[in-house]
Amino acid sequence: MEPVTVWWAELGAARPALFGLVGLLDPVERARRERYLRDADRDRFTLGVAMTRLAVAGRLGVEPEHVPLTRACRDCGEPHGPPVVDGGPHLSVSHSGDRVAVAVSPHGPLGVDVEEDSGRIGDDIARQLLAGDEPPGGRAGLLTYWTRKEALLKATGDGLRVPLRDVRVSAPDEPPRLRLWDGRPGLAERIMMRTLDPGPGYAACLALLDHPEGVRVRERPVAELLRPRADLT
């Protein structure tokens, strides 16, 4: 069975390649890139798009520039939604701090989320994040809850339209799983979750919707995607 792959990049290490990778972006993506005011945000977006195109190109047998990505928002149709390839594979992208993650699956919808432990998670976040029966577990616990719930909302395609408190997940010291989603009976049986390893100072989670039992998840470094394009560095 083909695995699900999560590609990881550290922004600082990948920056020397970014100038060349900008060429992989289509006109819509370049315009979106230019709207970011901060260099770091622009770089994270660039790397996420380039990684997505490189990861999908080999599967489809096309050049990265010709990967048929669409980004139409489900609500308004404008091109600022998550990346989609009609006919698959399924994609999810997340970035925070110095980390960029791109998850690719041939089996079904998925969501990946990574968050930096910036020390800014406090009571205000907890009130928006936790259901009444979810014990906080300190700052690290809140970060774990956050990544688990964000990954789930990405996998189902709901995004931030659903309050995070409506989604109940396992406690931070337990393996990740969906316990209950208000108004959606039976969804927990269709979801598998995996804790990912983004490195020190970060938390990350992957949620898989309607995937075959026992599917393997592999985490790979971006260097394996960039190696054939070493001339860009």
C-alpha cells in the first residue's frame, strides 16, 4: 500500500534555494506571494508552494511548473484557498516559525498542522480552543490540542468555519484521536491521526479522513525534493 508522505523543511536551511524556486509559482501564486508584507511570510508561502509542486510533479509525470494546482475558496471562489489537484493526490500544507510541512496522500483527504511554541499561548487561546471536558495540560498541552484540532478541520475541509470547541480530541498525553465532533456522529470512526516530529520547539499532527486501515505515514526532508534541482542553490 502506498504511504502518506509528509515533507518537512526548515526555512533557514532552504532559503538559499528560494530565488530559483520562485520560478515554480504560477502568476496567481506570485501575485499572492507579493501581497505578503514580511519577508518571512513571503518565504514560507514560496517554499510551501514549491514543495507542493515538486512533491506532486513526480506522481503525475509532469514538470513542477505544470502541476494543475487550483486554489479556489469554497466560500467565495477567489484563489486564496488551500491547494487542490483535481483527481488527486490529496494535499495539505502548514507552516509556522521556521517549519514548513506538505502532506500528500493518494488515498483520501488529509490535514497537517504545525505550530511553533512561541510562548504566546495563554488563557485567551484556551477559551477558544478547549471543550469543557478537555484538561488544559499546560502550554505544551494547549499546543498539542491546537495542532490536533487544526489538522482535523483541514482534513474535513471545514477550516475555521467550525469553532474549535466543537471538536473534542484525546488528551495531550494520549495518542491522538477524535473523540467527538458536535453534530457529526460517526465521524470519529472515519478519522485516523498521527503525531508528527517537526523537531524541538514545535508540535505537529496529521489527520487522515477515509484512509485504508494500516496506511503508513512517512516523514521526509525537503532535501530529497530539492536534490534534482541542486543547480538552484
